[in-house]
Amino acid sequence: MTWIKTVPFEDADGSLKNLYERIKDPDGHIDNVLMAHSLRPHLMEGHLDLREHVLNNSKNALAKWKLDAIGIYVSLLNGCDYCVEYYFAALESLLEAEGDAIRVRAALEAGEPERVFTGADLAMMFYANLLTARPDKISVSMIEELRNTGLEDGEILEINQAVAYFSYVNRTVLGLGIH
């Protein structure tokens, strides 16, 4: 599960028990990434809030599948296999055409997003790569390139926040030995 202690569902009480009740799946399972926060329920609450606002907010302009594709790419770049599998499962459930998610993953694993993405979507992936691997190399010219593909500033912000969120989760997983 993780290299630090966690509080199992059956031992939880108070605010942690309430959080667990809210996030457990129909089988009663608590995701390991969230359970890793169990010693500090306020941190779990913060993680949940961040995830909801960055990935699942109805006011986002970008399609959810694009955000999950960013999650796979960022996780691959960060070497977080646990997260790659998690976000790939999410991507598979969102893409209807059989094999689309597999093609996206294969292209990202090969470091060749241009095999499946074009235009603004490809620019989005290049930005995600640079922001993950070499954030100090981001400049105003990169933002201009994103705009030139048709992305609006709000969409650029959504991409930026998705990359930051996925990097946060990757570092939580890798830094605490979550599996």
C-alpha cells in the first residue's frame, strides 16, 4: 500500500470516517492514493477538492479525456507506473472507439504524441511535456504558440493546472511508495 502508516476503513472515526464514506467505491474500496492521506484528513480533503476543481469541474472547457491523456503523459514522464495505469483506465472508460485509448497510450509511451494528436491537442501535449520535464524552459513564446493553435487562455490555464495536479499526485505516489 504505502511506506507510511495508514488508517484502515474499519479503524477510522470522525472526519476521516466521513471522508471514507464519501469516497469509497461501491465495493467499499478506498483508493490507495487517498488512503495515504489518512493520518491528516485535512490533506485528503484538500486533495479531493483540488482533483474536483482541476479535473471534474463542469466549467472546464477541455474534454475530460484530454485531461486524462495529459495525466498519462505526465505520469509516464515522471516514471509513475501506478498513475499511468489509473489514468489509462479512466481514459479507456471515456473514449468510446475500441482501441483509441490504447493508441494514445502507445504513442505517449513512445514519446511520440504526434502519432495521435494534431493541432491544439498536440501543442497541449508538447506543453505538458515541457512543463513536466523542464519547467524552467517555459516562456511567453510557448504560450503564444498555444494561442496560435486556437487555445484560449482559460484552456491554457486548465492544461497548466492539470499538469501541476498530475505532478502532485505522481510525487505523492512515488514519495510514499504507494502501490
